[in-house]
Amino acid sequence: MVRTKICNNLQETYEYARDFAMQLAPGTVVALYGGLGAGKTAFTQGVALALGVEEPVTSPTYALWQTYQGDLVLHHFDLYRLDTPQQVFSIGFEDAINSDAVTLIEWPERLEDYIPVPRVEVYIDRIDEEKRSICIQEIL
Ligand SMILES: Nc1ncnc2c1ncn2[C@@H]1O[C@H](COP(=O)(O)OP(=O)(O)OP(=O)(O)O)[C@@H](O)[C@H]1O
Ligand SMILES: [Mg+2]
């Protein structure tokens, strides 16, 4: 199934991410596609809110991986600075994705074919300063 929504501002993106998160089963892996500043971290923040994460979700440039505790555990990978897939495997990527946590991955392109199936793909396109087109697709 593919669904696409236009989010006219940041608030609408948070709300869309929240609605999406309500339907997430434990163990789901979500690959977030979109260029710099598209809104991948913003979408993750909306998901985190819905999962009851109270800590602010950030995008530290130095960390590839952050874990947050909510009603479910949330793993947030930002692979922008990943050089080789081995780098993320050596810090426990497989344990993270094979758990009951929800895993969101920014820049999944960096992992080439290593993102597992089934997964959910989220494509965020910047239309203008505030408007985003967000397409969600399940890959089974
Ligand atoms: N509708 C919207 N949805 C998401 N972000 C929006 C929207 N409108 C404006 N923005 C702004 O766009 C920026 C999105 O930044 P964000 O860090 O989420 O991007 P990103 O895709 O994670 O980028 P990066 O690849 O650098 O990690 C924020 O400054 C946010 O306030
Ligand atoms: Mg980001």
C-alpha cells in the first residue's frame, strides 16, 4: 500500500508522523528518504512523541545511533556520515533491528542492500520552505 500526503507546515508533519506511529508494530524498521533538511528528523520527532518518548530527539552530527525509551524502545540511526556498512554492523545494528524496538533510519542509502525486508519506506520531498510531500510505502 502506498499513501501520500501533503504536509503544509512542520506541525502537519508532526501530526502525520504521529498518526503513522500509532499503527507501528514492535520491531518495525522504517527507512527515511529525503535530502538534507527534508524533514527526516522532524518526522522521527513526531514518531517519538507518539511513542511516549519524553527526551528530545535530536540529530547530533557525531552519533550514528541514538536510543530512546518510550512505550516502545526507539532506535534512531542517522547514517549520513557512514563510510562503510561494516561501521554500523560493528556497533550492533543487527541487534537493534532484530528487537521489539521501532527503528528509524535516516540516509538508508548508505547501507545499500542491508536494510531488512519487511520494512516501511518514507519518502519526504521538499516542495517549498514549509510544504512537504510525504509518501509512505510498505515493502513486504
Ligand atoms: N512541513 C515540514 N515538515 C518538516 N520539516 C519542516 C516543514 N516545514 C519546515 N520544516 C523545517 O525543515 C527542517 C527539517 O529539518 P530536519 O532536520 O528534520 O531534516 P532532515 O531531513 O533530518 O535533514 P538531514 O539530512 O540534514 O538530517 C527543519 O528546520 C524544519 O523546521
Ligand atoms: Mg536529520
